[in-house]
Amino acid sequence: MLPSTRVSLSLQFAPAAYSIGAVFLWGASDFTGGYGARRANAFVLTAFSHLCGCVLMLAISFAEHAPLPSRASILWSIAASSMGGFSLALFYRALASGQMGLAAPVAALIGAAIPTLADIALEGAPSRWSVAGFALAVLAIWLITRPEPQGQNDASGHPTGVGLAALAGVGFAGFYLCIHQATGSPVFIAAIGRIASFTVTAVAVLATRAPMRLSAPSAGLGMLAGFLDITASALFIYATQRGRLDEAVVITSLYPAVTVLLARMVLKEHFSRWKFVGLLAALAAVPLISTS
């Protein structure tokens, strides 16, 4: 193979490689943060997590002498991370209050669907694959949220945490759409965004008068979640800058598979047959509805 061909293939697959890396890091971050939120206030844990992530990414930015992004990119990053940070706290609460293997796909499904709908509005009707994905998504949501006689359900018999996961998915969609508008150093964009998301979650902590304390295990989990989450965000920004937004969203929206796998392995979560089918349908629908 000619050297020029190797370079061309490397550039072609680089965005996908960044996105795949983000899948594993975001999936592990969600599991870690959700598990930590079971023993701590979700907003306090998220604020601490974002502070740790911000320190890490600022250190990397200064170490590599990354140039400061433009004013417009800074504003887009602030808007993206403000929505994403608040939504992440809601998502951690959803993961802590219900089954991680059910909340994660719902958030990912909605987070992928909204950018796709925005793309349809701007560029025309979806493909047949997208239509099939929406149909599969409706089936998945119904299977996941159908009442069960027992398990982690609310008073009406529906799984807990699904509503919060849906709201978090809306915020994640806003993050995807806004962060795509930011240009410049991905590590600096991620760091600036974390300053904004930390501010938003810190205000939420003060507004709710949550006790600002974390046990050592919760703090450790929060720090780890923050490091994983911001690294995944930087990889996602790299992917969107070097490739298409829809392709990056398609791949990174598969992160619930990692969360589900960890929940199954570590927490021994079990699902009814129909909920397991719904989980598989949700994971299958994510790439379909993101293909326009």
C-alpha cells in the first residue's frame, strides 16, 4: 500500500476512532457517576465531578500550549456545557434511582433523535433507515416503560428514573448541537465548557440547599467519573471537527451498551424478557434514527 493511501485511510477512520473511544469512556463515566450518586446528592457529586474534570483538561491545555478558542466558540461551548452539565446531574439521579440498564438507553435514544430531527428540518426528509429507527424507538420505549409486577418501579408500576432520563436526553441533544458549532482546540473547548457546567451545577446545589459533603468513596467515584467524562467530551469534539456530526452522534450514542454491561457485571442487574428485548431494540434504534 502506498504511503499516501495509508495517510488517506488514517484520516478517514480517525473520527470513528475518536468516537469509539468516547463510547467506552462515556459508558464507564455514566456507570461510575450513577453508582456514586446512590450514596450522595446527584448535583453535589456532579459539581465535584465537573470541577475535577475541568482541572484535568486545563492542565492538559496549558501543557500542550493550546490556543484560546474564538469568542464565538467560547460562547457555544458555554451554552453546550451548561445544558450538558445540568442534564448530566439529572441523568446521574436517573441512574441512581432506577435501573442503569433502562435509563441509559432512553437518554441516548432521545439525545440522538433530536439532532437527527434538526438535521431533517434543515436538509430534508429522512432515509428509510431513519423511519425504521423511529418505529423501533417507539417499540423500545413502550417495552422499557411498560408496568412490571415487581422491581424498581414507582407507585404506578412504571420503572423509576425513566422520566429523568428522558429530560437528560433532551439536554444531551442540546449539547451535541451546540458543541458542534465550536471550533478550535478540543481540550480547551472541553475545559471552558466544564467551567460553565460546574457553575450551573454549583448554583443548583446552592438553590436546593443540598448538604455539600461527599464521603471518600463517593468523592473518588466522582473524580473518576469527571476524568472519564471530560476526556470523552474532548474525543467527541475531535470527531465532530474531523468528520460529520451525525456520524459522531451515531457511534457515541452507543455508550449505553457499556453502561448496561457494567451494570450487569458489577451490580448483577436483571431484566424481564420483554425489558431485555426493549433494551436491545433501543440500542439498535440509536444508529438507525441517526442515519439521515
